[in-house]
Amino acid sequence: MRGNRLWESHRIILPEMRDRAIRKCTDCRFLVKIQGREEVRWGCVVGLPGYGSLQKTVPETLHVVEVLRVVGKEGLREVLSRGKPEAQACGLFLPKCRKVYRRFNWS
């Protein structure tokens, strides 16, 4: 069983789900910093309208006032409860976009 890609820690994982099963929330684009008045916490914004469907660009930090305005106190609790960077990624995992900078020589 060693070396078998379908066998990971006593579970059988289908090849298309393996990428999500071995990833952590830290690599997900929906995990953002929620900036409060005195502290910063991690939160998963996949449940917020506009961010989960990628209609809006997912920022690196989001102010707590904006989250409260959209979903209220209960929604904020839900966003903060799913914000665990070390947790295994969920089924809505999308990898973070990496910015590519290219140098052009115009001469």
C-alpha cells in the first residue's frame, strides 16, 4: 500500500479529491484577515455574498464593519468560526492567486 496515491492515512481518496484532502486552509483564497478595532482574526469568506461566487475580488484583509454590514453578528460568528489556517481544506477550496511580476527590457 505504500506509494499508492489513493491510500492516504488509512483512507481511500479519489484522485480528483486528493488535492483538496492534502491542502490546508492556509492555501485557500477565501481565508482572509478580519481587521477589528483592537485585533486581527482569520476568517473564511466563502459564505459571504459576492465572495463565494467570485463576483468580488477576495481581499487579503477585510474590515469587521463591512462583514457586519453584509451578514450581521451571526454571520460574523460563522465567518470567524471557520477561520482556522491549520484545518483541512473544505470542498470549496480554491488555491490563492499568485501575482506574477515580469520584467520587460524596452531598450
